[in-house]
Amino acid sequence: MAQINLDTVRKEFDDDGRTIVAVNDLDLTIRDGEFLVLVGPSGCGKTTTLRSVAGLEEVTAGTITFDDEDVTDLRARDRNVAMVFQNYALYPHMNVRRNIGFGLRLSTDMSSQEIDRRVDEVAEMLGIQELLGKKPKALSGGQQQRVALGRAIIRDPEVFLMDEPLSNLDAKLRAQMRTELQELQHELDVTTVYVTHDQTEAMAMGDRIAIMNDGELQQVGTAEEVYRSPTNEFVANFIGSPSINLLTATVEGDTLKGPGGFSYRLSDPSPVEGYDRVRVGIRPEDMTLVEDGIAAAVTVVEPMGNENFCYMEMGDVDLTARIDSSLRPSPDETVQFGFEETALYLFDPETGQSLK
Ligand code: ATP
């Protein structure tokens, strides 16, 4: 086990003479035994960060330590990490037993009996004992993924690094494997960094979530922290499905005036003091349809079973509200919505920083 520390880690690539900053002076601590999910849009630098921790990328600047050991200049094979990728890269000509034991056979002087015993243990942990004699091509995607995990676990690493390991699986299996993977990680208690672009997966799995954009770390926190107290508009917008509603409002005294007829009087205007304009966010589940509120025109109502998604237009802004399944306004109908002031998110219009 190990605590991983990244101190101003920077990784630049040269793209035909143009410098690409894939990771921009990243400071991040992954606690001992923690399941940390690194999430962000495509190209934000997640994979490069993970590969730098693995030792597969040489960083341009900064240091990486595992506990007190500086591993920045260590080769991948000299860091005690195990990686699991989205393409499992199992050896097609070897059966599952040999695939799982292969790393140990190569890197240790363990006897075959001892390796077999360890493979049996790991197979039992993953519930794949009956697959040990099979070749990878005879396995389903989920089974192959378990074998790939087995190969990582058997090496008893200090750190697990996983890059979108579930993205080749169908939705149902992915959901099931998420839970299994979490349970397994808690059982093994091995520090884990897990990369995904899927915020739902990040929220479901991470002890904490680190959100990146453009090579820069935006926020690290629990699912609840990043959802309810985003440090900036990017995080607020990236986390949550359906996404948060966002609009620009002018500040007129204690009142926010926005597109269409948006007008909202703040009982506490102190966060917007000194601003002419602010960005306003309201989560879809924080909106309710009321008799006397802010008007918006319904475009589509999508029934979800337990609730309805109500899509609306207010001036030039599209809004989404999650409403009770018994409410079914018709398209083109004008409805009124309301929300609690505590549910409002306010951001600086230039920097995007949260004003609360
Ligand atoms: P994705 O989810 O699409 O995999 P990511 O967040 O993992 O994206 P990275 O793969 O880390 O992002 O890439 C970050 C940036 O660095 C991108 O702009 C990418 O094009 C660039 N990059 C990554 N690897 C290289 C490389 N070997 N040479 C040049 N540029 C690279």
C-alpha cells in the first residue's frame, strides 16, 4: 500500500514543433488505500497523468512519490504498480490459468505449485474458478475483464492503475462490474487510481473524484462535495446528469434578471455584490413547477418512469427540470417554475469561479 503524491507534475508533448501541455503543474495526493477516480472530457490529460504515475511517461517537470520514495525517475517495472486497460490484452494462446500466472512466472522464482495456489486464490476471489482451463476467445467481455483484473491482483501491487477498464462492456455488465470492482478494491485495500470520462461512473465509484480540464486539476472531493459545492462552472456543468441549467443574468440591486422573463430576488445578495453580471446555475432536480414563478415554454416531456424530464425554453436558454411523473405538461404550454435560493449556484462570469 502507498500514498501517491504528485507535486507540480507537468507533461509536455511536442506535436510537430508545437508544444502541447497535456498535464499542467498538477498537485494531487491519493491517500493510502483510497479509490480515486480521475475524470474529465476527452483530451484533458487523464491518461497522461495515469501513465506518468505508472512510469510509462517521463514527466517534463515535477515529482511523483509513493509514500516517501521518489519514483519520478524509476522505470515502470521498478514501480510496484499494476495497470488494467480497456483492451485487456490477454494472451490468446494461453488459458486463463496461464494468463493470470504469467507475470509471476516471469518476474519471480516462485514454484509452479505456489503460482497455481495463488492463481486459485485469485480466481476464487473473482468467481472465475470454472474458467481457468479456457482460452480468452471462449470468454465473454466481462469474464475477460475479470481475468485481466486477476492478472493485476496476483502481483500484489502497491498501486492499481486503471484506464477505462469497463468501457468495452455493455451497460448492465458495466454497472455490475463497477460494484464488484469497488468491493474488491475495498477488500484488497490497495491504493487505486481509476480513469474515466464518464462522470456517472466517477460519482458511483470514487471515494474521491479528481476533475481535470485542459491539463489542469479543477477540484478533488467526494461525490457530494463536487456535486453540491463545485469550485467553478466547469465542475458544476461536468458533474450531474441531466446537466445543470446555466444562464447569464444581470445584477440589478438584489435582483437577478435573465433571458426570457427570468427574474429572481435574492434574500441574500452578498455573493453577487460588485458584479454587473453573473452566471447562474440551477440543477434540474431543484426546479419545481409552481403556480406563480418564472415562465418557460415546454418543448418536450420525457417520461423516465419514476419521474419526467421536462425540457423548456426561456428566451434563448434551454432548461431541463426533473418533475414528478404525475405532471405531464404539453409541448408549447407555458409553465412556471420555482426553486429555493439555497439551490442557486452563482459563478463569476469571467473566471467561472463559484461565488458562494
Ligand atoms: P481521452 O479520454 O480521450 O483518452 P485523456 O484525458 O486521457 O483523453 P490524454 O490522452 O492524456 O487525455 O491527452 C492529453 C493531451 O495530450 C491531448 O491533447 C493529447 O492529444 C495529447 N497527447 C497525449 N499523448 C500524446 C503523445 N504521445 N504525443 C503528442 N500528444 C499527446
